[in-house]
Amino acid sequence: MPVLNYLLYFGTALALLLLSGIVYVKFTPGDEIKLIREGNVAAALALGGAMVGYAAVVFTAAAHNDSWIDMVMWSGISLIVQIIACEILCFVIHDKWKEAIARGDLAHGIALGSFSLAVGLINAGCIVS
């Protein structure tokens, strides 16, 4: 049944997005959720970019794979890549990302969010090929 298939994929995609947000926050330098609750726009941009990038991957995995298992597998692999990319950016720039985002530095939030979004889009494109 198409409706049941839709519900399976949609429910799984939402669960993966939520889980990725939790995992991403645990492995990145700051506590974005706490900062967002305090009104920190830089943290919201950084986490938002990462989640939109990850959502692009989950979308592509759902739309272009033959099975639900493939969607889950590619989504998991891409989450690992997102986290590694964040760590590489922080290492290469040699900056105090955690402190900068914690103090609300929009330049850092936009840079990290944009980079995460770019990595997510590249991830999504690579799943198709």
C-alpha cells in the first residue's frame, strides 16, 4: 500500500532527523540546544545548517534508493560524514568555535551552518551516483 510505505519512510526520516540532531549536538564543540534556548542566533544558524544539510541527504536517500534499509544506511553514513566535516572545519580554521558561537558570533554560526549545509548537499549528490 502506498500510504503505508509513505508513512514508513516519512516516520523513519523524521526519526532519523531527530536522532541526527541529538547525535550531532553530542559530538560538536558546543551545547547548541542550550545556547538556542538562551536566544543565541549563531548556535541556531550552525545547528540549522547542519540539520538542513542532513535533511537533504535523507531526502535523497529516500527518493533514490530501492529499500528502506538503504535509506537508513546512507543516512547513518552521512551523519558520520557531517560530524567529521564539522571537526575538520574547526581544526583547519584553528579558531575557538565553541567560544565564538557561545558568545553569539554570527560570522562563526553562519560559516559553520553554511559549511554543514554544503557538506550535506555534496553527500546527497554522492548517494545518487
